[in-house]
Amino acid sequence: MDPNQSETNTTVGMTDREIQALTRCYLALLSLFSDLVGIDPMKVSTNLSTRYPRLGSLHVQISEEIRCQESQQVNVEVLTNVQRNVGLMGFINALDECGYKTQATDVLRTFLSPNTNEVIHRSFSGQRPRLNMMANLLKTWVDNPRVKYPHILLRHLGQIWTTDMETEQDFRKKQRLAEECVVIKGAEIDAIAITNDKNIRKNRCFKELSQLIDKTSKPFLSDGLFYGRRALAYAIANRFDKCTNMLQAARLCVAGTSSCYELVTVRNVEVHTRLVMFEKNPTKEERRSLLQWAQIGMDCADMDNSDGDLMWRMSFLRKMVFCLLGLGNRGNVIEDCSVEEADIQTAKQLLEEIKRNLPNLEERRKMFYYHARARIAELRNRSQICENYTRMAIDIALENHFHELVSLSEYLTRVWRLFAI
């Protein structure tokens, strides 16, 4: 699937479960469409007709009705025809593209809610526990390394697995090995991404990952991992024009899937990408959207019932805390980012949950925890506490060869200047 192409080949109309989710949001959406400061039906209709040519005649009709000021009829027709002609993810993506990020997130949360009856177990496989365990183990290793370049070791590990896969004659074993190669390759990309390498989008890892996808038993899930990580790579390179398409493609690939490591990973990468984007556009709307996506991710992690659910939950919490405190992905202070008292209080509450689990956390998350504590102390003008926590974070970065050492050292210099220590 090319996320830059028109989605003309997607399934027409919504599934029963999608209709159920839309119905639960219907009155709120109708109210927003009717509100002059809410959703502009013309804007949404234009977006949908561009991506779905079959809606062209409807768009012309809506344009005429808007000109005649038959607004209420327009609102009903937009939602009705969305239900008949567009999948729910297509509608969510249209809202997101038009700038209605909060509304898009609310609809998606409704769809993912356990109260929505049917859960589509597209991801069921006898080897799921093995893949989940492998993915969680590698993520822990990336966040808890004792070597300077973990991605090099992961590349070597991937080469061994790939050789085994290519020489394997049994079809089912070959598929299993291909899926394990996807997990390893994803961990390698993650290990490069945490270095904030702006050329990561050009790395051969992505080509190698794409070549594995068709060899797996569930290519649509592997596609989700591919597009999600591509979105993050473009965000790191400040190519935000590409991010939205990639994130939409990733969401479509995992839509309707029961909780599994691929789904949780796609959610985590989405929030990671949004934090990078938030650095460039630190608005309240972007913050609220990130927080909601992170909550969706934690819901997925809680439903996963795997050994890694705590690890994933802590990962989402960290990104929420950084966003609330005006910190970027590398721990850098985002200039011109408003941090209000309510944001600090919310961040402190989230940090309490992280604190309770601190002994069991990976070193990277401990480092981020201490840095967040330092930032709160800075915002509260408590200079010595701020410096102490910063030094604790720096010590972890030094010991583990974390690239955040640079931004943490810059932050310590900032603290000295700010408080004239």
C-alpha cells in the first residue's frame, strides 16, 4: 500500500462494528458539524472527495446545499454518506488531515473501547506469545544497553536470522523466521531512532524490512510496523509533510486488530512521532491530541496481557510527561512552549506511577524520569533540586552511552545560567 496514493481501492462502507462506534459519537459529531467554530462540513467533504473519487457527485451536492444555507441537512448527509461509502479509518484520517485532531482521536477511542462489542482477532497465531516475548525482550535490551552501538549487534543478529530464514525449506517455519526477522529489524530501527539520526529515513533497514513483509503470515501487521517507523524517521528528519500519510497508513494496517505487539508498537510510534512534531508546533491542540493518543496506547498495552505491558505503559507515560512539561523527545526544552500549573500537576501525577515502578524500569526510562523531575524543579524555581536530578540523569546517560547525554549536558548548563549557580 502506498500511503501517498488515493485510497480508491479500500473497502466501501463501514463494518457493523465501525457503524456502532460512529453511532456512539453521532450526536457529538452532529453538534460539532453544526457549530461554526467546530467542524466545517465543506472542508471534510472536500478532503473525502479528493481521496475517494466516488464521492465527487455528493461533494457537488453538498456544495450547493451549503450555498443555499441548508446546513442541518448537509451535516446529516455528510455523516450518513461517510457511513455508507467510507471506512471508519478513512473518516478518522479525513478529520485528522483537516486539523480536527481531537475529534479524530475521540472517534478512534470510541472504536477501540472495550464497550464496542466485537473484537476482530486478525492477529491470532499460535506463535503470538513467542513473538510478543521476543519484541518485548529486544525493546528492553535497546532501552537497557551496556554497549555503545546496540544497533550494530542487532544488525548482526538479524543477519543470522535472515540466513536461517532463507535456507529453511519448511513453509511454516520460514514464515515464523520471517516474522522474527521483522521484530529484530524493527528493534534495529528503534535503536537508530533513539540516536536522533536525521538520515535514518535513508537507512537500508527500511528496504530490508519491506523485503521481509510478504514472507510473513500477516503482511498487513508488518506493513503497520513499517509505515509507523517510516513516519518517525521522517519526523526526525523534519519532513513533517510525509508524517501524516505514513501514520494514516499505519493506522489502517492495524485497524480492527485485537491487542498484540504490532498494535501497541504502532501506537507507541505514533505518540513518539507526535512528540517530535510537538517540538515544532507546541500548541495546546497538539498537546491534547498527543495525550489522547498516548491514553489509547496505554489502553492497548493494558489489554495485551503480556509480560511487556508495564514496559509499554511506562513508555507512553514518559512521552505524556515530557509533552506536558515542554520537553522534546531528546529531553531538550521546547522554546515558546507554554507550561501551565495544571500541566505540571498532571505531570507530577503521572510521574508518581512511574516512581512506583522505578526499580523495575529500564535505564533509559529511569534517566527520563530524573530529567522530568529536574524540569519540574526548574519550573518551581528550586535550583539545587533541579541540579541534583539533572546530574542523576546524566550519570545514567554516561554509564549507558545514551545519546541524550548531549541534551542533558546542555540542560545542566541552562540550569547554571538560569539560577546563576
